[in-house]
Amino acid sequence: MSHHVQRAITWGARRGAPRRIATLSVHTSPLHQPGTGDAGGMNVYIVELSKRLAALGIEVEIFTRATGSDLPPVVEMAPGVLVRHVTAGPYEGLSKEDLPAQLCAFTSGVLRTEAMRDPGHYDLVHSHYWLSGQVGWLAKERWGVPLVHTMHTMAKVKNASLAGGDAPEPRARVIGESQVVEAADRLVANTVEEADQLIDLYAAEPDQVAVVNPGVDLETFCPGDMAAARRRLDVPEDATVILFAGRIQPLKAPDVLLYAIAHLLQADPALRHSLVVAVVGGPSGNGMAAPEHLHKLAATLGIHDVVRFQRPVRQDVLADWYRAATVAVVPSYNESFGLVAIEAQACGTPVVAAAVGGLPTAVRDGVSGTLVRGHNPVDYGLALRDLIRAPRLREDYAEGAVRHAASFGWAAAAASMAEVYADTLARSAAPRGRVVGGQ
Ligand code: UDP
């Protein structure tokens, strides 16, 4: 018996937590580099949460679609955490929009894996994003275990605040999400606001929804020497650095930032010689169609000399970018939480963010940064100008930012999630027994 299983029994017996769970992440792998394509906050969330759950003694097996012929069927990502690659459709060239047609193949791979184990191998299924929820729904019924589901983003929410010209999410997704809400024993929302959206827009039962704030890796993302970080990144030590990090797509509104910079420079031309606007990340989603769009926009606005585009980087390098930044900007049209905002704050960097979705939870207005209503670039330019001109205020915000981020550790998130699992198992124990017994 492995050390992990032993600990799981001890902890699980005491707290009623699962010994082993199946985590479903159909459309993106926890082994992918976040910050481009379909890999972003959800990947970070699954990696960090799984590692911490395993440390609590809950073994995690993550199922994801294989996107290369050279991938081994199973990879040990961390002690107690396995990634299982499921073949479902061609390895390459499938977009997220093509995946609904592969859900049968994926489900069959998941069920086959479980069928080769002893009965009762998994105590619970946790699916992430609606595509995985569809698979989880079947696995739950087949295995007679509860389904916990996290949406990460929701079509109805996204469609209500689309960037100009962005394509709406299809009706099939809305239908699929509603089915998952109906099938799930428990829905985990990132914030109270997301919980309300599940209840108001998707008719979730209030006691079906639990709130678990995501976290930040406080070891990787911690304050450090700004000058040293700038040297490592080849940024002048006396620069004013404005940072955008994340997947480049209309939803994230990097264009709003570029327009804001144009306004800022118009109001304060002297800033130009010291300004560096770093855009760290790669094209994603609806931004894939025209990856050069942002470069062109910078040229059209006459600010290409101050904008520096960087390919996605590992999180330890991203931490340097946060430390090097004077201010980080998150102007998204919607964000279920906004990990970038919380990571920047953990590094002591004030954030200017849109007052949407989870960002008002992730950023404390007037304490760790500035929340801006709407997406008028003039307002973002003014918020940036106020912070750039006031080093004392930035220092105050930096302190507030570190304090605020400290309450979002992943260990706390994993402990809450383990409680949710235990509670879900306890609640479903009796009815589940009846269903299984009646078959
Ligand atoms: N990220 C990264 N490298 C990059 C850019 C981003 O590792 O070059 C990570 C970042 O640390 C964060 C995640 O990608 O954890 C983005 O999460 P967020 O919640 O901000 O946005 P999402 O991708 O979920 O829309």
C-alpha cells in the first residue's frame, strides 16, 4: 500500500474525504504551457489543486485528450497525481469547437480505464469545463459516484459581455452546460458572483453550489528585487513598465490596453522615453484567426516603439515580469476569477482591472489596485496615469496587494475542496445506495 493511500485512509476516514478521484480535463492538458491556445487559468487551477489534494492524501487521476502520438498513456505529474492521455480523435488540428463530436470516444476511453481496475477505483468525479461535464455525467452514472463540476467559464455569462466583433458562444454549449448543471451533485464556483450566475442563469439549486476561491502559488509568486528582475528580463532599470499577461484573445481586451497607452502618451508625451508595455502570452480562441492583429494595432496607434510582445513563459519567469512591472493591467470583458491579477499582487504589483466577474474579488479596489467600470480606454489611461504619478500610492497598494493575495493560497483552496468532496459524498451516500441497490 502506498504511503499516499495510507494517508488517504487516515484523513479520509476522519473527514469522509475520497481516497481517489477522477479529474476530467478534456480540452486542455495540465501538462501544457499556460498563456496561449486553450491553456490558461484552468490548467494552472487543475495542476495546483491536484498537487495540494494529493498532499492531503487524496489521489488524483486526471484524464485529458491526447494531442500527440508520442505521449505516454500515463504520466506521473507529481506524487499522487497521474495524468492519463485518452485517445479521442486526431492528435492535432482539432479545435475546441470540434470536441463535442469526440466526447463519445473520450468517454469510452475513461470508462475502459476504470473497467480495468477493481470496482470502486474512483470515489468521485470532478469535471472541469462543460465538455468534461458531459463525460462526467456518464461516468457518474456508470460508477455510481457523485459528480462535482467546475464551469470555469459559462456561455451565457460570456455572451452577455462580448468584446466588439467577438463571436458569441454557440447554443449547443448553453444546452450542454444546462445538462451538466442538472446532472452534477455539486457545482463549485470560483466566487459568490459565479455562484449567483449558476443559480440565476442556469437554474442551479442554491444548496448545489459551493464557493471555493482559487489560489496563487505563494512560493513562486512573491515579492522580489524589481531591479534584479528587470536586469534578468533586459528591461531598463528606470523604466515605467505596464504589464499584460495571458492569452491573447478579444475577451481579454489587450486592445483596450493599447488604446489606453495611446491616450496616456498623448496626455503625457514625456513618459514615452521610459515606457515599456509588455504583453506576455500567445494567441488563443478567437484571437487565433488574426494573431498579428495586436502588432498591427500597436503600429496604427503609433506606439509600437513602446510595446514589447513576449511569448508565453514559465511561471517562475512570469513572476519576474510581475516584479519588474510598475502596474499590471487586466482589462478583460469577463473573467471568472483572474489568476493573473492575484499572481501580480502576490508579487507586490498593483493591478488596474475591469470591474467584471471575479476581478472585484481578486482585486481590492483602493487597497491593492484600481477597478475600472466599463472598457473605455480613456478610463484605463487615467487609472494608469494616477498610479504612475504617485509612487507613495503605489507603495501602499503594493503592501495591500501582498496582504490581499496572501489569503488566496492553494493549500486553503485544496482544503476547502476536500471539504466539498467530503460533504458531497456524505450527502449522496444514502440515495446512491438505493439507486445502485435497485439496479
Ligand atoms: N500564464 C503563464 N505564462 C504566461 C502567461 C500566463 O504561465 O506567459 C499563466 C498565469 O500564470 C495564470 C494563467 O496563465 O495562472 C492565466 O490565468 P487567468 O485566470 O488569468 O486567465 P485564463 O487563462 O483562465 O482566462
